[in-house]
Amino acid sequence: MNNLFSYSIEANVSLLILFSLFVLAFRQLSFFRWNRFLLIALVSFCSVVPFLKFKTDYVDLNDPKTKSNQEVALQEQLSNSNTPLLIESEQQPNLWDKLELKKILAYAYLLIAVFFLTRLVYRCLKLAFRLKKMDFQVHQGIKVIQPFNQFNNCSIFHYIVMDKNAIESHEGKLIFAHEAQHILKGHARDKLYIELMCCFFWINPAIYWVRKELHRLHEFQVDRAVGECYGKTDYASFLLNLTQQHQQLDYMQSRILKNQNELVERIDRLMRNLSPRTKGYQYLLFVPCIFVLIVSFSFINPPKEKITALTAVKNGVKTIVLDPGHGGKDNGATNSKGLKEKDLTLQACKMIQNELEKEGFQVVLTHSKDEFMMLKDRAAFTGDALVSIHFDVDPANTKLPIGLFYPKAVELPKIQDQSREFAFRLTQNLKNQGLSTQKPVESHSHAILRGAKIPALIVSLGNINTFSDTLDPQFISAFAKAIKTSLSE
């Protein structure tokens, strides 16, 4: 649903921008056929522009071609270990915490779009079945049916609705010629397509302006064709006579006159000379505008596959996000001496932060005091890597090795690969520092790992019952050096 929300925003903004450009630069041109196809193309483009994004290169840390023989051997060695790992599960958010505003808006947008689409299909099918049952006569290869309901002197799909007895009159011939041009030029397909797009872009006023503008172009195009056949003056007089008729345009009708307000403009366009062909070069203005839209959306909302590599450098400094597990109302585990896990994780992260900053790293804590944070908020931090610090609890008061968890089945597949690589590197470097570690374990049950936007790990520093209220600086220093080495390789 997050993707649907982003898609709807980008598509609607694109349509609004491009249609504004059309109104400013092309609306007054007499290239009616070109403008008609241009409007259809703009709406089509806006429906796919969210997918047209530039992808930046990334380093695939799980690609065998990028791994050294030592790294491959390391993973094979670690995969032979089957030692179980205990870890305290994070507190899960309740139903209200899981609901996000943009997801609610996305569902609402989709639900309303489905409603409009269902209504359109129903009305089209109802009208098609009605037309199929009606008697018709063929005139010049086109089916003509008698007026019904509010339908009169109009074309619907491949039918012309008019009084059959008036076809041979002068006015009847003009009406038939007018509506026949709508059918021959395929205007019904345009209308059906735009009505379909109105279902998806229903919230955007630009789509209704496009629909109105397309009707305008249809009439200009047909007026020009009929005027050249029967004479512009005669046809203009015919249009003036229709101003006394009050007609309401239906969603799939092409009527000879929608309302009296458009009459002056239609006659003016009929009598006006065509725009010089050199004006056609103005259409090239859309090229830079479209390019800017694609590039802009690529930066604002990059494609899923575009991920910063694990060892990416930002302004020459690598950034690591440290997350002290638990906090606030969530105490985590409590040892036999009453020491709370949330206090120990916060102390550990601050000590690790101090060690890493000495080595030139930029370190960000998800929270620097005893406070509760939702897991999705912790996972929203950006940087080169995220490490969430925890402690296991074992009543036997036995020392436990350091355990690592990395994400499985996350939204961004490359994050999973990079997190796995980070976990195996860190495991080996912890061993090189003389620290006991277990084989990294993949996890799909931890929300902070599932929602991470960067390579992420949960690290258990051991059994909380074996720690005092003050952590060993040498232990923390060795752990920080292992992280430094893992991010520098």
C-alpha cells in the first residue's frame, strides 16, 4: 500500500504539471488531431511515469564474483555450526500502532477507484445491451437508431441516434455527417479511455479538465471536416440554429452541441486559419519536461532496487546507527540483581558510540535516553548499517556467546543480502578479537529487521545475568573494533 500511495501521488502530480504545460503552450494551436493524440499520450505517460526511474549502481555483496576465496570459506565454516541461540523478542506494536495514515489513504484511494470503475463498467454494459436490442437502419454503412431517453442527435459507440425520418433533410444530413465523423475518427475510443482514466485519477481535477479538453478537440476536428465538405458559412449557420436546443451530454455521447457557451469558440475555430506548421516545433517542449519529471521522481522516491552499498561513504564519513534495545515502558529482560535490559543496552550503545567516533565514524543513536520507541521508527533511520543491541537471559547464570540475527524476506531483497554479508563478516571479526560468537541466524520475526532500509543486525551481547551494572570497557572496545573492521572491509 505504501507503493500505491507513492504511485498515486507521482502520477497525479505529473498529470497536473503536463496538462498545465499543454494549456499554456498548445491549447490555442489548430493542430486538433495532434493535440488529441497528445492528451491521450500525456494521460498514458502519467500512468506509467512512477515506474520510469533511473537506477543507481550498487554493490551486490552476495555476488560470488565480488567475494574473495577467504570470504567464501568463512561462510562455509560458519554454516557448519548448529549451536542454538537464545534472544529476547521485541515487544510487538498493537493494531493501532500498525496502522499508518498513508496506508489508510492508499486503501481509501483504491476503494473509491474500484467503485468508479465498477460504475463505469455497469453503465457501459447496460447501454450496450440496450443498443443491441434496438431496431436500426443502415445509412451509408452506419447504424442509425431512433432517439431514446435523453439520447438524441448524438453518436454512441458505432451508432448514430437521430430521427430516421429527418436523415434526408438538409439539417439531418449535417447532423448525420457530424456524428459520422465522430465514429470514423474513433472518438468513442478516446472517451472510453478517458473515462477509464478518470476512475484511477478521480482525485485529480486535471483529469476532468483533460476530458473536457478532449471533447473540445473532438468537436473542433469534426467541425473542420464537415465545414470543408458543406461549406463553413452554411455549417456555422446550422450551429447557430442549434443554440435553442437544450441538451445534456452523457458520459459516452458525442453530441453536436454540448452547450451554448462553446458555440462562439467552435465557430471561431471553424473560421480561423490553421496554425503554421512551424508551430509544431513547440511540441518539443514536452521532452525536457518529461525528463525532469522522471529524474525528479528518481531522487524523491527511488526504485526499490536502488540501495546504498554497505561500505558506502557519505561525505567521507561512514554512518552507523546504534539502537539500544527496549526503553521506556518496555524494560526488556531483568537479571537476578534487578538490572534491566533497557538500561544495559543504552549504556552499551553509548560506550560503543564513543569507541567508534574515535575511529572516525559518525554514530547515530535511535534514542539517547530511557524512552519507548516503536520498532518501525527505529527501522526508519538511514546510514551505512544499523545494529540493534540486546542481551539474552539464562537463569543458569552461564556465559553465552554473542549472537547475531539478520533479516529474512524483507521488502528490499538487496538489504537481506547485504545484512547477511555484514553478519558473517562481523562474526569472524568478533572471533578475531577473541570474543565468543555463534553462527548468524536469519530472522523474519523481528520488526526492526523487516522494516530496515539499510543493512541491519540484532546483536545479543550475552546473558544479562553474567553482567554487572557497569560493562567491561575492554569487551566494548573489542566489539567496536570488530564493527569497524567489518564496515571497512
